[in-house]
Amino acid sequence: MCGTCGCGSGDGSITIAKPKQEIKQYSHDHEHHHGEHHHHHKTVIDIEKDILQQNNVEAARNRGYFEAKNIFAINLVSSPGSGKTSILERTLKDLKEDLDFYVIEGDQQTFNDANRIDALDIPVVQINTGKGCHLESNMIYDAVKQLQPKDNSILMIENVGNLVCPSMFDLGEKKRVVILSITEGEDKPIKYPDMFLSSDICIINKIDLLPHLNFDIEKLKEYALRVNHHLEFFEVSATTGQGMENWYSWLKTQMAEAELNNS
Amino acid sequence: MHELSIAIGIVNIADKECKKSGKEKVELIELEIGTLSGIQLDSLEYVWEAAVKDTILEKSERKIHQIQAQAICLECELPYKLDHIYDGCPICNSYFRNIIKGQELRVKSLEVS
């Protein structure tokens, strides 16, 4: 345990493992400084360094690896309960004959999500962040080393369910996909704008419930576009499969384009 | 609470830069934080003490320069102040804009001795 901030302690520690695999403890990078200091002349050093630089550099390393191997990496973000894992499961079930998938699951605790993916015979690594509220690039780096994804594949990274913190941490993904379900309220994009600003795609899930709810999809889109006018939308139901075809053809197009660019 | 990761990142940068300069003590650290950087200043304040304890920043003074977010309208090219990410252009009401300032999250300088 780190005596300074309590990180890495007990059930707060980070583990990265495949289902049914022995768990290796993971320690994070945290420099400590002790001892007495002597007084000398003062000097001002201009640094102008991005505080997220370390994560960004590691994200760039991941991105380079993905590009070289033509791996299309997607970072799936949302609040808990919007249906990230259900969309992922349905996508894998429907497309696993056509495309090669690999999955990294991020949760604070449990192997539940990885077990759901494992049941579909898709290679998966679970990252348990302990007390951590988001994934960082170095965790992806280590998870990818365990996964060993093949060239020309899709890597789905399911981030920790949290609409705030993951927005600041680039993982090296090609596209960031924010998922929102219509049980959540139309104004989520302006309540949690950072995530919508940093995303490329917005999937609106649970549209099968539309007849039972007083939900205005157009209003939701209008709010989301105020935050980020580049956003593309897909309206789906992971339960009934409604609208999933559009999402699938987008995925296939992205893969086809990537292969074309790499050939 | 990603502010803890941010605070630890600040400590790591200060530690590295101070060592590089051959000095031993950080008297003052200056940060530049944009109003749209995604950092809640009171949350940073909250985790600061725990993050810097036993590190080179434990006794350092900290100065935060807040940078007001600004956008430039892509329709009428007006530069305007953004209080929220979703603010439209005050003249033409368009939401097509580029954010030109306010997402900074930087260690500006260190005063070492």
C-alpha cells in the first residue's frame, strides 16, 4: 500500500486479468520524496507541461501500436446502467463471424462483465480499478499485452461506468463512443458536457422503451450537438436489436476504410 | 474523483523537474487550469493535502491561474467567452464553434531552491 495517498491498498488495488486467471497485483507509478532539504538560492523554472502528459504519451504509444497492427480501438463510455455491456454483447454475438473482436472490461470490482464476454468465446481481459474511477493508458498497455490482439481486429474497451472522470483520459482509442439510455433524461449532455465534447459517436440505447416514457430524442440530440457539433448518433435497442444494423454497418465501414488506408 | 490522479501527476512532474534542475526544494508551484479543463478546483483542493504528503510539494506554496474559456464562432467568426461548454454564439446563436482557450491543464513553473 502507498502510505501517502492510500492508493494500492487492500481492495483499492488495480488488477488486470483474464477470466479464470490468477490475479497479479498491479502497482501504480507514484513517486515519493523524503528527507531533509537544504536552503539554496531560488530559481524559477518555466515548465509549461501538460499535467496529463504522462497519460497522453502512453496513449500515443498505444495508438501507434494499434495503427501499426490496424487494430480499430473503441473506448465505450457511459454512466452505469446505460447498457454498455448489453450493446457490446449483442454486437459481438451478431458480428463475431464477420470481424475479429477483443475486449477490455473496466470496472471497479468483479469479473462479471468479463465472464459475460468470455461466455461468447471472445478474448477478454478484465481491469478492476479498485477505487479508481476511470481507465488510464498504462492499464490498457498492460491489458493489451495479455490479450495479444491479431492484426485487422476490433478492440472494444469498456470504460468504468462514469460520465465524468473517463473523459479526461485518452486511452489511445480511434473513436470514443458515449452511450446514453432514454431512461436517463434528455439533458444529460449538458449536465455532463465533458464526455460529450470528447466523444465521436453517441449511441442512444433502450429505444424499445420509448412508448412507455416521456422522452424527446430530438431534444437530447439538440443538447448533445450544442456541446459537440461533430457527434454522430445511433438509436438502438440492445434488447430487441432495433437500430443495431446501422451501428454494425458503421463498424464495418470503419474497418473497411482502415484496411484500405493500410494497404 | 479523477482529481487525485491529476494531483499525483502534478507531484510527479514537480519531482522530475526539480531533480533535473539539481535543486532540492520546491518553494512555489504555479498551475494553469482552464475553466473547461474538467477539473473541479474545490475537489483538487480536497485531495491536494493527501496527494502531496511526504512528497517534494508537501511544503510548497501553490498558485493557480484560472484561464477563462473562449470560443470562436464558425458562422460569424466572433470570439466569445464560454461559461459553459454548450454556450452558443451571443450574436448569431450558432453552436458551431471552436474552443480556443480554457482546456489548459498545465504546470506553468516551479520556483526551486
